[in-house]
Amino acid sequence: MQQPAIIMIDAIRRYRDQWQGEAATAAQFETFLHTHADAFERSNTTGHFTGSCWLVSAEGTRVLLMHHRKLDRWLQPGGHADGDPDLARVALREAQEETGVAGLRVEGGIFDIDRHRIPARADEPEHWHYDVRYVVRAGTEDRFAVNAESRALAWRAVTDVAADASLDASLRRMAHKWLGRSPAP
């Protein structure tokens, strides 16, 4: 097994130990890494890893969501690894590209994982995304710019995201995780 896969397996195991209620999902991620040498490549039509972020404001009370153009729903910024096994770097790159927010930085290790089905489109078959999510914090400047991948961007209060049943269940899960975290020392 290649070193990047081993590093990711270790990170997923640390995540599993922290979030024991998500052990089954963590096991799916680990199995996928063990069985697919091309797990970080979009060319793997069974599925592949993606990196995304819980992009919070400097004070941590708001989260930036994007209305995804292709999937037609509010989601967190993120995208394909395209061969890069450093998914924190992927999440940061995607946050910068998709939001235009300046001064972003990754905080900590894996914040959330989510395995979800992507519907078939044009020349792309239905497949799985193994999405690894990191906290990305904005600096003091939180102006954003909408790009071609989204219809809109919006800062939302984390408490509102946690309570909004119309949003994706994984967004609500991340909001609850964020609200339940221990305050920073």
C-alpha cells in the first residue's frame, strides 16, 4: 500500500476514535483505501476521494455555504482530489477557488466524513464520493465571490444550519458537531 493511503488510513482511524458513532462510515473509507490504488483519482468510476470544508467565519458563529450549480442544493465548498492525497490541501484549494474569501486557513485534522452517491451525468456514470471534510476558518475579511460552480454563496448562522431541516443531513451534522465542540483555550 502506498504511503499516502497509509497516512489517510491513520487519519481516518483517529477520526473514528473521536467519533465512535461513525465507525461504520470510517470502515467504508478504510476499506475503499485498501482496495483501490487509484482512490484519489477521478478516473476511478466506482468512486474517489474528495476534500471539502466547513468554512467558518473568523469568530466561528457563521458558516459559508454554496448553492451547488450541478447538484442544485446548498452544500459546503469542496471538490475532487485529482490525485492529491493531501485532502486538507484539497479542501483549502477548493475553498479558495469556490468562494474567493481571502486569508483562509485549515484548522486541525478531519472534522467530518461523508460517503454519498453522485448521480450519473452526461459521460460520467453514477459513483461514490468519499468526502473528507476539514474546518477552514476565514480571516477578518469575509467577502466572497460567486464562481461558475455555484449559483450563490451565503453566510449562515451555524445555529440556523443545525435547525434547518431543508438542508442536507451532513450539513446539519457538521453544524451540531461545531456547536458541541469544546471552546478553544
